[in-house]
Amino acid sequence: FDKNWTITSDDPSVDIYFPNAFTPDLNGDNETFKPVMDFIPKSYIMYIYNRWGNLVFSSQNPAIGWNGRYLDSDCQIGAYAWTVILVKSNGKEYRYSGHVSIIK
């Protein structure tokens, strides 16, 4: 075993992680929800929806996360649906969706 190995994968979930909760309580820790990626996408958009299906946040910049606010007010504690659509450097489009909880 004197060779170097590199493992690669076409699995789109390998290089991106989505937290399932955050705490926008202004203590400086875990204040925003955004994906953690080890790449820079060619294009990106994130949508966040409340339980009634209203769009409460969107961003086209992966560095800008949701701070748990909507219309200048704090959102309620609970679960919110999200969708992220991005294009990686290989030109392929990937769609991710899930839920994130606001915890205070």
C-alpha cells in the first residue's frame, strides 16, 4: 500500500451539508441558516418557506444565510421548508430540499 488514493463521487450530497436547526438569538453563535459547501457554485438560489407556504427569504449568494427574520420581524420558533438550486462547476444542476428549525 505505497500508493496514494483519491476517492471521488458523483453523489451530490458529498460536498454539501445542510444544518437542520439554527438559533437566531443574537448571541453570535449559529445565527443564520445556509449550506456548508466545499465548492463555489456557478449559480445558486435558496428559498425558505413558512408552514403556510409563504416565501420568507431568498438569496442568490451562498455566503448570505437566512437570519430567521421576515418583514423586519423575528419568525416564530418552528420548522421551515427550504429549497436550494445550484449549478456546480461540472455544469450539472442540483436541487436540494428539506426543513430547518428555528430554536431559541
